[in-house]
Amino acid sequence: MTKLVIRSEDSLTLQSLVDPLQQALEAFVSGAESCEQEWTRIRQLAEPYRAYCKKDQWEREETALATLLTVCPIDQKVLPLFIQQLPIPSMLPLPLLELATGFFVKEVEDSSFAESSDFSPLAMIWLREAGVQPLGAWSGQLHKVVQGEGLAVLKVGEAEQELHQHIPRFYEQKNHQAEHIDEGMLLLQINLDDTSPEWLAYVMEQCLRAGANDVHFLPVTMKKSRPGTLLQVMCYQSQAEALKTILFSETTTFGIRSFPVDCHRLARRFIQVQTEWGEVVVKLGYHRQKRVQVAPEYVCAPSWLMRQGSR
């Protein structure tokens, strides 16, 4: 994965960013229909801060914003954008300081550094609206450095073995809104050669009710060439004892194998889609912030619940 990293030695301005970013992207997107709308929207968001900016500085930033939105349209991001620690003028007025919320900043007291009136509200709002992410440090292969006035844009590629470093790892993470690797999972296995399919269906229902994430039946060949079934249950480690009790109580097994496993889960979003048959829930899956899965969500009450309702 290749990314662009903005590294500034001075108070960030759009004027200084346009040319280096264009050279780093090695492309120029002209005539984008949304540019004028985005320019108007960002300008309106920055309007409350206009009094803190010099008139000529503000006008130059507006012109640079229009160009920047054709170089890197907000709705057509070619590469992920990051920005390293941002220098800000000493004693920046609090309303302007709020614009830096979420970014890594350092206050500079050097008298040669830009004054507060040179601080660009338009640049800070563009960072936020364009989805530019804060970055403490980068690692990987440096492909290109494009220097500008007081800043540089770095094109950085990552080695294949480093790709997983940016996927957070958690223990029993049950919130799937963000992509992550769950290290708190356990895989339980038992072999059965004397259990009917009806009995196994009941065991599956009991395991799912007890919180199992997945239950599988796999055909296997056991001792003495007997056909059998491998029952496999994946669960959080905190639920393992309850599920073992079900397996020992509701099957004929005399032993349970268990293995710790990691589960890499995509970020998930649910949307409502209107179709000719009515409204349908659709599940979206995202890998490294890119949508890779789209699937209609089939909703059906489990058989054990349906049986209860029919009584």
C-alpha cells in the first residue's frame, strides 16, 4: 500500500501544498463537477475564522483551495493522505487552536516563525474534510520526496510484511465497526461417530444460544474407517467453559480439543437499500478503508425461537 505523507516545517498553507501534492500524485484531475461545491462548502466552514487572517492571505488561500480540489478531489481520493506533526504559532488564539483538534501539533515560539495571522483556517478545514489522518511517524520504502516552501510531500510504500502492523489487535473485541484482529478467540473440536443429524442440529442451536460465533459440521473418517462428524465451535475464550459443558452434556464425546485462534474482521457498515421488493438491509465490508464486500443481509429467526413462538 502506498500513501502520501505531508511534512511541514512551517504553518501549513494551501498555497505551499498545491504544487508538491500535484507532483507527488503525478496526475491532474480537471473539471471535477464537485470542485465548486466543495470549494463553497469549505469556504463557508472557514468563514467564522476569517477575521483572524490577513485579507491578502485569505484570498491567496481561496485561490489555492480551488486548485487543490482539482488536483485532489475530496470524493476521488487516489492515495490515502497523512500529515505529520504540525507546527503552530505561539499563543495561537483559542478559536484557531480548535481547528487543530485531532492532529499532532507543536507550538513554536521562534520570532522568525509565522505569525498567528498567517495561520490558514482554510488549510486546517481542508485537512479535516479531505480525511487527512494524523501520523506520528512513518516507516517503509520512501519512493519520492517533493519539496515545497516550508514543506514536503513524501510518497511512502510499505513492505509486504509490514501491512498488518496498521490493523489494530484486540482481545475479545465485539465491536465490528472498525477493522481489527481479535486475539481472544478459541476453536473447540470433537469427533462423533454415533450421533444422529437431528441430535447435532439441536447441539448447534444450544451452542449458538450460548454465544458461539460459528458452529460447523465436517464429514471425517475415524478409527476403524468409520464415517463420522467433526463438530467445530468458534467462540470467545471467556465463553469456552459454558460451551464445553454443552458439548459434554449434549453429545457422546469423551474429549474436546481446543486451539487459540486469531480472527481478522473487516469493518462493517449496514445501509438500507430501496428495491422493487421493498427495503433491504445491506452489509458492507471494508478492508484498509476500502469497500471489498457488499451483501444483502438475510434476517430469519432461529428455529428454536420459531418453535417457541408456535407453542
